[in-house]
Amino acid sequence: MSKPFYITTAIDYVNGQPHLGHAYEKIIADVAARARRSLGQEAFFLTGLDEHGQKVQQAAVANGKAPQVYCDELAALWKAFAARLDLTNNDFVRTTEPRHKEVVQKILSKLYAQGHFYKELYRGFYSLREETFLTERDRLPDGAFDPAYGEVVELEEENYYFKLKPHQTWLIDYIENNPSFVSPDYHRNGVLGFLRNNVLEDLCISRPISRLNWGIPLPFDPNFVTYVWFDALVNYVSVPAALADPTVLGALNHQPTTTNDRLSLWPADVHVIGKDILKFHSVYWPMMLKAMGLPLPKQILVHGWWQKDGQKLSKSTGNIVDPIAVIDQWGVDAFRFYVLRELDIGPDGNWTDAGFSARYSAELANGLGNLVNRSLSMLKRYRNGLVPPLANELAPDAENAAAQTRALLEQNQLQGALQAIWSLVTRANQYVDHTAPFKLAKDPSKAGRLDEVLYNLAELCRILAVLLWPFLPGTAAKMYAQLGLSGVPDKFSAARWGALTPSQTIGTLAPLFPRKDD
Ligand code: MSP
């Protein structure tokens, strides 16, 4: 059984509508998964929803619905959203599904039996919004708690705790010895600094049902449900367990109740997450896995946060970007292109409508769209749509760009890969300007040269389609169809010069990115 490249996203809280930040993360993972498949590797891409906990329970109450009914309704909307983004996820996990809940309970039972948990009375402060206990260290210099914690209440309650201290030195060593475990580097350094300078507080893994009942019951104490993060993180192994992954089943000594597949997925290759949830993924999750006896994921790939017009995205102030509205107006590929081209994985980004339409016109309509349109229109007009004999002038440029793109995709450097592809677009547009095929066409003695130029352009468009496939699948497919080729350009190996067959007829032409000058 070969192990597919296993990539995940954070699972989103189902307490509202999807926004730009959610879309961005899912597109990163989709492009990375498509790229692996194109490069010949099998890939398994998992995304889904985090449906338990206080946030979701409160949202359900606010909507006058039972939590499960509320989750079911919103889950349909989020799944439709994934389809609208053209995601190729292989599964979609919901934490209220039996296949997930049974694995969470199995893990809790195992760790409880092995003495990883203890019960204790807690007295102190609790943030309702963040569902987290606060300590004196969480106070600002003026003594107040950060407004980001929302309402803070004093609590006295018993709970179960997961012992973290035994794993602290091990985790520091692990991160030091595995430099690519947290990427980019500055996030890795942040995690190491945190671990070296703090003695970890044990993690509270329960909530009393008297306060919160929307969660997975602790199998060893019916008065408690599982803390939402302990539940949510497990999705990364509960889906493999449900698909009979031998590593997970072996460690948990578990048999899924229903299984028709048998896939070897764990350890994950990449967890794509936002910077705000790095501590959960780089500190708590590795310790949970260690306690379970499972290997760690190979990489936690951390992206930054989007703002709009320099301000935080916020429903209440109306400062939002609605991905669906953008897609309706500009097309899904333009949206996928903009978010990955504008923002590298790591730093924070800023959406402006002006920036979006500027990139649309310069890079999509005038750059790629114009290149394909004029190259193929001239082929139609001057050669009746018949591909001329093989010529090689642009082969080195195309092969260079393909090699660079491949290397960047293998390192999940998606913005860099788009830049490499666009240097080829620019090179080809310059080639049209320099060779001036419209002038060659007027001089019958230049017919041979015109053939060469037209072949070079058509073949370059074909290679561009292959390189673009992971990013702009709809556009890449249209480019193939306009070239008169069947199928979709989903195999990177097709980016080799000379595959376009002379005498073949090209297809019907239409602008890829209509200009929006109105
Ligand atoms: N449910 C938890 C994750 C559990 S993963 C085991 C959660 N959900 S969330 O809906 O609040 O966030 C989901 C993802 O969206 C996170 O990775 C988060 O960083 C990302 N984003 C939320 N807002 C964002 C921006 N404004 N910009 C970019 N990404 C952002 O946390």
C-alpha cells in the first residue's frame, strides 16, 4: 500500500458564513494537493467542520435551533462553498459524525487508562469567547485581560487535565532536530521561544455538562464533555482511522464500525493552518500524538491573516470580502489567482478591491488572456487553425519555467510558482511583439518564419495550461480545449516541449478573462 501525500486544512467553526480567510486556506491546500497529483503522486486532501463547543452552541441558540439541526443546515452551505472554490478534497469531515466521535472517545479512554489525565478543582478566570482558562500571565500591563478574550468570568469547577510537562523537553528537541516541522522559519522560532521560556500549564480537556453539553461525552465520566480543541484536532487521525489506516488503527487498537476503504495516510505531510492556531497545532497536538504513540505530521504550514483595506475582517463593522460575490463577478480562477499571487504563505495580507481588479486586468486579461487569444487567433486567421510544423525557439524558456515551477511546487511555494509562470507569460508576449507575426503575414516570403512563430506560441500556450492546472483548473482546461486538445492538462509530465502535433486543428476561441472596463 503506497502512502498518498496527505494534506489537511483547519476545520472551520460552523458558527457563521465562510469568508476570505477560510477560502484562502482551503485554496492553498487545494493547489498543493493538485500539484502533487499533477507531479504523479497520489494525494489525499481533507477539510471539514468543527461543530462542537460553546461558539457553535451559542450560534445555534441565537438562531433558535437545536445544535445538530443548525450544524446540518450550515454544513450543507459550507460543502457547497468548497465546491464553489473548485476544491478537490477527498473527504469532508464533520466532528459530529459517528466515525469521528468514536475515535475521540477511543483516544480519551486509552490516554485515561495510561494515566495521562487527572481531575482537579480549578478556581480562576475563564474567557467565554476563546473557551479558555486565563492565568495572571494573560493580563495586560494595566491589569485587564485583552479585549480579544471577550467576556471574562470567574469560575470554580472540576475538570480533567492532560499532563503536558513530561513532553516539553522532548518537543523542544523534536522541533530543533526537524527544522521544517513548522514553516515558515519565523513561526518555528516563535514556537521554540515559547517552549523554552515557559513551563507549560497542563491542558484542560473537559467541560462540565452543567455548563456546556454540546460536545463528545468523556467515556470515563458522564458529567463532562470533551474540550472542543481536543475533539477538533483528532479529525486529522479520525478520518484515516475510518479509512482503516493501519498506523492509526494499530496505535489506538481500534476497529472502525464501518469501513470500505483501506488507505495508509498517517502521518500527514502538511497541516495548513492560520497563525492564530499555531500553539494548538505545534504544542498540544504533537503532545497528544506522542501520548497516543503516533508519529508527528511532517509539516505545519502557517499562513498569515487577511485584512481588508487595512482593517480586520469583521462582520459587525461590515468590513468583509464575500468570496461568493467575488466569484460570481470575476470567476473562481480569478479569485484563486489573486489570493495566492498577492499573498505568500506566512505574512499577513491586505485585500483591496482596486488591487484585485488591477491584477485581474494586468496579469489575467492583458497578460495570460491576451497571449492565448492573440496567439490562437493568428493561428486561426493565417493558418486556418492548423498547427504548423514543430519549431523550438521558445523551448528553453518553457523548459526553464517548468523546471522552476516544479521545484517551487515541491516546496509548496505557491506564490513563487505563479511568479515563475508569469515570467513565461511575459516572455511570450514580448516574443509576439518582437517577431510581429501580423507583419510576417503580409509578406509571402516570410511564410516559413510565420509558421515557426505560430508553432512556438501555440506550444507555449499548451505548456502554460499544464503549469497553471493546479492554480487555475478551469482556465487550464479551457486553454486545452481552445488548442483543440482533449482531456485536461493535469499531468505535469506533459510540460515537455514538442507535444503539440503539427497539422492538428485548434478549437473554438473565446476570451479567457473578459475585460471589465465598464
Ligand atoms: N475550529 C478551529 C480550527 C480547528 S483545526 C483542528 C478554528 N476555526 S476558525 O473557523 O476560527 O478558523 C479556521 C481557519 O481560518 C484558521 O486556520 C484561521 O487561521 C483561518 N482564518 C480565519 N480568519 C482568517 C483571516 N482573516 N485570514 C486568513 N485566515 C484566517 O480556528
